[in-house]
Amino acid sequence: MKKIFTPRQKASVALESVKGVKMPNQLAGEYEIHPIQIGIWKKRLLENAHEIFSDKRKRAENEQQELTDRLYKVIGQRDVEIEWLKKK
């Protein structure tokens, strides 16, 4: 049966791999998962570690601004289409 890991467990295993105290094969045997999976989790941890220190409010504001920009673009396209249809 496939073992399901929580995000916290994945982070813990990936962190152990980053520390390098145990080899991935040792961790794989201990947690009953494939060593490649540990490598994938480790890579994701290292790629996204900077987000831990980012300002969540700033990120939320950026996401909101991106959404607003996309919506204005769609509205603009619709306005152009409506004007074009009115002329026909």
C-alpha cells in the first residue's frame, strides 16, 4: 500500500537529506520510500526555502495586483470586441 506523507513529514525528510547526516538510501529504508522521491522533496525544499522569509502581505498584494491587471486586460478586450460588433 502506498504510504501518504503530510507536508510536514516531507519537509522533515527533505531537511534530513539536506543536512547530509544520512545517505538518501538510508533515509529511504527508514521511511520506506524511494530514494528518488527524497531527492525530489529535497530539491523542492531548496528551491522554495526563500519563501519562508518573504513577506506574506507583499506576496498577497502582488497576487491581487496581477489578478486586477488580468481582469482589466479582459475587460479591455471585451470593450474592443463590443465596439467592433457595433460597427458591423
